[in-house]
Amino acid sequence: MVCAGTRDNKRRAFDKDTGAELWPAKLPWTGSAPPASYEASGRQFIVIAATGGNKLGTPYGDAYVAFALPR
């Protein structure tokens, strides 16, 4: 499971069975939407909008950030 939307601008992946954090990654701005998954050329990616602001009061920005999952 992947989530974002924290004041520290990190996106985190968690083990769905144990809840243990698998990895964090810094976003340029706060994650502002649920992540989406897609496949391209046989590889799976997770993408999230990072626009900041909103109810968290963090700076505004404008980016989509994608991560490739390990093969």
C-alpha cells in the first residue's frame, strides 16, 4: 500500500500484511491525491499528484511524481 498527504512531503509504502514501512520517498510538495498505478512496457509504476497546500497549509506546487516498482 502506498500513501502520501503528510506535512513532511513524504510518500510511503507499507507491507499490506504487517503494516511495516517498506520505503519512504520525498516529494517536491505534499501529496494531494491517492496514488494511481499503471503499466508501461511490462513494468508497473505508481504515480501521485504533488501540489501541496490545501488543508495542510503547506506551500503550493505542481508536479506528478512516478516511481517504478522493482521487477
